[in-house]
Amino acid sequence: MKKKKWNWLGYAVLAGIVLSGCVNELSSPAGMENPPLAPAESLEDTAGGYSVSGVIRLWKPRSGINPSAALVQIKEKDSDYAVAEGVRPDKNGAYTITGIPPGEYRIEASLEGYDLRELPLTVSSDTGGADLILPPLLRPLAAAGLGNNDYFLTSGEGLLLCGTQISSDWGETWTSLFEIGSESYIWGAWNGYAGTYAAGRFIIGGDADEIGFYTPSTGEIARPAQFFEPETPSPPFSRVNTMSVMYRLTGIAAGNGVIVAGAYTSLGTSNLSYSTDNGDHWTVLPLTEPSLGRSIYALVYEGGRFVAAGGNSASAQGYIAWSSNGRNWTQTEVTDVFGAPVRSLAYGGGRFVACSNITPYTSYKLQPKPHIGGVIAWSDDGGQTWNPVDLKGVFGEEGNEWIADVCYGDGVFVAMGGGKDTGLTTIAWSADGGETWNRVEQSVFFGRLGKVTYAGGRFFFLINGRMAWFE
């Protein structure tokens, strides 16, 4: 009996020792393997919070990057304090953040290589549809050497041409064409207003009826032609001698073995001319061909046809003309759509997109004209009919927009403009063929008249001698 009693006593003592050790283990910080539980008050707050969900999209998907790399956070309305732990979306951009107390907040999404985007957020129940599109990150370029007289951007052979400046490193450094070759003096006081790349050389149109040529493979610069003073050129220069009545070449396009040049204005003839020998000799079209009201502002070859845009600023009329061969043209007035001369054209995805500026014009300062905002419109039939879009204040206060240029690249249209009153530059993009537009909030420019081009996987922007790019 004593032995049995001893066994029960031993079990009791052993149990006490084990229990005491467990209590000490649980109460000792050194013994913790998991984070401590939140206080009861915190658990109650979390349980009583709401969820916020949405989708994060990228303005233009890039290889190897998807929305799952973005960070989504909800922050206090007036501070940078995050009220909940940030989350990463799934590969399709969908995310959910839970446990958000009722209140006024900001939702913020960020991703390296894209600009940060945030929106105000009111939480009073489970909230869906908190969607954000991450815009491109605009990066300024030094653009040393560029001046206010460098008016256009184009590219070819891995080179970026801005007016009469050339860059081989996508805009980081520039060399003046004035400085290339022993005959650089022939470029004196010459400005580049329009240009294109065709058949191995850049063809540049300038002020006072000049055309110049630059061949990257040889470094040759051909002499600009003074159309009012035709003469036989001295080798190795090229001289254009038939466009003596066109002033300021504002558009040059090449396609199907033909180059077409358009001018800002003309004196008694059409402001369109064409060349079939890569710009060495030109033929001015007769006055019976379209003059687009008075001035040509844009000229492209896309979709198997040349399309020219322009109009008459004094009368606020806009025109579009098209041709399959550069010689025979059809013109239509589009004032009812654009309300002003058409300033720029771009083509992509089977569609043309065009834009016009604000029109506070009077007819020769005498007859008042309607004051309307800039317009963006698209055409799926080669420019014959146009459909205006609702800009929803993207470029500035409605009726006060100024839209200077539009461009296409890698599946998106990009436009550059701004508000007339603020003078600040606005850049916006459209991923649905120009029908809806999203603004890039940041800007490195002041001014409204600018140019944009797509080259080397980047969009380049030029205004007042300054440049920037995004991809």
C-alpha cells in the first residue's frame, strides 16, 4: 500500500513541476516564438473596420513588369501616415486592404519607373472600385545646345533630330549640324521647322523656303535651297529649285517612293510640293490642288496615304486633305469638328488622331469668332470623317484648352498641350485609340506650344528649347 501511495504522490509532484515550468515559459519574453497577440481593443477595431478593393493598371505595360510589383497604401488625408499595412496586387492588378476604420483617407499606388498616383478616399462601408492607373515618369533631359528655334523632332538610324541638332544617345547630348563638316557656314541662321528620314538621309525643311539634307552614314550635309533664288548647285551640295513661292516648310512626309512637303503659307500657288527623287528635285502643285485654307501644319504618310492638316487661323477654319500618290489630293473642311485649323496628326492601330488649338481668333482683328477649346478627334476612314472626344478637363478648364501635338507609339497615343490661362504644359495619353485621355500630373515645362515624337521605345517632348522623355 505504501508503494502505491508513493506512486500517486510522485505523479502529483511531477505534474506540479511541469505546470510550473509551462507557466514560466509562457510568461517569459525570451521564450516567445510568435508575435504577441494584439490588445483586445485593437482586435475590436480591426474586426469593425471595412475593406477597400480595386485594380491597379499601368499606363503602358512594359516587358517583365506587371502591377504585382506595385505597393498600394491607404494614408491619412493630411499626413503620410499609413493606417494599414500596404499590399501588393496580384498579377492582374487586383488588391484588397482590410480593417480600415470609417473616415477620410488617401489611397496611393507606387511602382519604380512609374509616377506615383493617389486619389481621395471616403470609407463608410466596404468600398470597391478604388482603381488607379500608374502614369509614366517624366524625366527631364539637359538638352544642351537646343534653342527656341528648334521646332520639330524626328528619328532615323538610331539618331534623334531636333531642328538642326542631332543626338546619338537619345537626347542626352547634342551636336549642331552647323558644326559638322567644313562647309558649316552654309547653314547660317537656318531654322528647322519640319523633317523626316527617308532613303538613308534626313530631309529638313526650314524657314524662308529652305530644305537641307543630312546623311548619317557619310556625315554629308547638303546645302539648304533658297527657293526664291534657284541656281545650279556646286557639288556636293543639293539644291531644290522649284518651290520659290512657298514660305516656311511645316510638314514633310515620305512614303511609296514619294516625298511631300507642305508650307505654312504660299504666294499664288498651292502650298504642297512633291519629289520623286528623294528630295533633289521638286514639283509645286498647281493652285487648283488643295491649299487647306491657307496653311499646312501637319503632314504624314500612314495607312497607305498622305494626309495633310491645316487651315486658316484668321477665319478659324480647319481642313484635312489626303492623297495616295502625293500629286492628286482630295480636301474636306472639318471646321464643324475642330473649330479651328488642325494642328497635328498621328496614326496608329488603323486610326488617325488629330488635334486643334483654342481659337480666340478674330477675322483680321475685326469680326469676332467663337471662343472654343482645343479639340481631339479620331478617324477610321483615312481622315474623311472625324469623331470628337470629350476631354473632360484633362488639358485644362473646358473651353480653355490648348493642344499642340499628338503622337503614336507602342499602342498608345500621347498628346501635348495645356491651359491657355495657366501657360503650364499638360501631357496626356490614350490607350483606347484616342477616345479617353489620362493626364500626366507632373510637368517640367512652362508653355503650350510643343512637339512630341516616339523613338527608341521612348516618347520625347520638346518645348522652348527644353526636353523630357518617358517610356
